[in-house]
Amino acid sequence: MRVAFGTFVGLAEPESYLGDGAYVRPRWRMDPAAAFAAEMDGAVVGSNFATNWGSLGFFGPLSVRPDLWGRGIASRLMEPVLDRFAAWGARHAGLFTFAHSPTHVGLYQKFGFWPRFLTAILSRPVAASPARLPRWSRYSAVPPGERADVLAGCGALTGAVFDGLDLRREIEAVEAHRLGDSVLVWDEGTLVGLAVCHHGAGTEGGSGACYVKFAAARPGPRAGGQFTALIEACAAHAAAHRLPRLVAGVNLGRHEAYRRMLDQGFRTDRQGVAMHRGNDAGYNRPDVFVVDDWR
């Protein structure tokens, strides 16, 4: 995977792609049955990974050994992923890819995925925690006997964003494999925001950054303010771990979330395009306060 992506983006040393961050091992550990490999003459020549967030399924990274590009291997790696989406009953499916690459966009269009809005990968420096913060906690601090109730609350929050959207398996995997932690924001005992964060070598965030893989504020008239509070809670979590940068992606179809992130000091490092099966909008609406990027 590193060699394929590092070659495509033109790195002098393709193996250095992602630094000490990782996608393959965390996604395989989360669900080995959703990790697929292409083999030729006994050697692995490509791989693809499917992710199940309840009613949403997305896939990636899909990679093929560079000397075998153009041989149809990527198309073969799409087949088991689509079968897995069908088995899961995913109502919405998508991916993140290079916006400037006709080859990538054309490949996925063959399978019914269509490019929609850009997705920006943003970052900002992490300063010392502000004096005033919302009431927030970490999932790792929830007593074992209370975790089922907290996870149910997380499922209810994400389900209010998009029917059936469920991050509970993601939250549990981050905790079980020590990939980071999940930030929970409360308002008078009600969960109003959650964020799944990766940080550390061997995670999707890598060293030196807190990567917000997913974050959502509870829909409603106060969602904007709760989203701002959620991002600040993530920054406080990063500061507590002495991580200098906060990284997050947001689909530009979620216009108000994007604007608020810019107001909070985020700047775009790079961007790609989200492709949706059937050109379905999913939860990419201007009033939805969600962070994710489907990489």
C-alpha cells in the first residue's frame, strides 16, 4: 500500500508514505473478514478494505503493486467489497479518491460510484487548553458496566444524523486496539457530540497529530455551537497527549461545518473527492455537523 500510494504521489522514497502512520493493520484488525488481497504466483499484489458504519459502507485504501497497474487487478478488488456491502445491507456507500485523477474516478464510475463534493483534509495547531471547555469525557474512562449505555447513546446520536449510521464498532476497536480514544461531549447529562480520534505510531493519525476520523454533533437548533464545542474538546484531548496538531476531514457538502472549522483556525492541507454509489447525497447536507473523510 505504501509503495503504491507513494509512487502515485511522486515520493522519492515511496515506502515512506504515511510516515509511522498506518491504514492496513488497523483496518485488518477491526474486521479481518472485510480485508481483501489480490495474489499472483503466491505473492500479494494488491489489497482493499471495507468499513461498516451501520447503514454506511465505504472502502479503501485500494492499492495495486505499481508494476501491475492497468492489468485489471483494481477492478477485481472491487468485487468482494461490493458483495460485503450487500451482505451488510448498506444503504449508502462511498469512497475518497484523488480528485485530479481521471483514472481513479473512471475506475469507480464503472461500479456505479459518482463524484460529488470535494473533501478537505484540514489541520490546525493545538494550543494550550482554553480556560472554558464544554463538559467532556473519554470513552476509555467509562466504567465497563456503563459502556453499553454510552454506546447506545452514541448510536442514537449518529442515527439522528443519518438513519442507521453507527460508529459503535469503530469506538470499540479504537479502545480495544489502543489506537487513540473517543471524545464525548455532554450537556446536562445528554450526549451532544462524539469524536473518534487516532493518535500514535501505527494508527491512522501517526505520531505528532490527533486525527479525528469521525465526529458528529447532535442535530438540532444548537448543533452548530455543539459542533464547535466538540472540536475544542478534541483539541483539549490532543493537548493532554502533547500532540501539536489536530487533523480532520470534512466534506464540503457540509457547508456550515466547513465554515466553522475555518473559523476555528483550520486550514486545508490537501483535498480529494467523495464518490457516492448511485450519486446519493447521503448525509452531505449544509446543515449536518459531521467530520469524516473516508480515506
